[in-house]
Amino acid sequence: MKNLLKVTTLILASASMASAANYIGGSVGSGLSVHYKSDLTDTSAVRYGLNLDALNFNFGQVSVGGTVDYLSDLSSQNFGGLSPYYGFGLGAGVGLGSFTGVSIYPHALAGLKYNIVGGPLSVFGELNAGVRISVGAGTGVGVGTGVRIGLDYQLP
């Protein structure tokens, strides 16, 4: 009986993991980024992003940054194909050059996504706001905001 329970638990865990979708994508707006997103449940996901504006395209400055965001559907409804969501996350960056230091950006976000019918693509628009804390050459605390428009591709 114990073995049957173990096997059943293993099968159910495998099925729930197999149903989770994974995505790759990118966004533009308050910076350029690429991301990997993985569903946690039918209504929530986690997204890992890498900021591609890391080189800042100005001389004398090199920086690297990224974010981790938890996303959750606002409701099970969609409005004309638009699905609202909200979340929170943490961004971090390291800079060397004209600004040498570390910054973190805990933030809340809200957005709308639209799944393109008949395909694995979806588009989204998103706003975020939070506290930006910098330590280094420009030590300080301030309010940070961001806007992004992006694309997700569901992996097979």
C-alpha cells in the first residue's frame, strides 16, 4: 500500500510539472531585456530577466543587471482577449566606471497580456514602481518607475 501511494504521488507530481509552460521573450521600454518565464500554477509564474542595456552604450561605464519577478493573474476573466496580471519583483545591478556601485530595486508591477490566437506568442504591456536603493559613487534612495512592452514565446 505504501508503494502504491508513493507511485501515485510521483505520477501526480510529474503530471503537474509537465503541464507547466515555459517561455522565452524580450521587452523594450525602460531598458532592453530578455527573459525566461516558467509557470508555477495555472495562474502564476516566475520570470527571470537580463538587462541588455548592460553596456549602457556610453564610454566609461559598464554595468550588468537583472530582475526576478513573481506574476499572478488578476482574475480568471479576460477582457476582449486581454488578461490583467500583477506581481512583485526584485531588480539588481552592478556598475563600474563613471558610476561604481550596486543598486537594488524592489518593485510592484501591473500589466496586460494578450495571447495571439492560434500560436504560442503573446504580447504584454507592463508598469512597475518601487524604491531604488544605490550604494557606491551615487549612494541614495529614490523612487523608481518603469514601463515595458514585450513578447513571450511558449516553448514546445
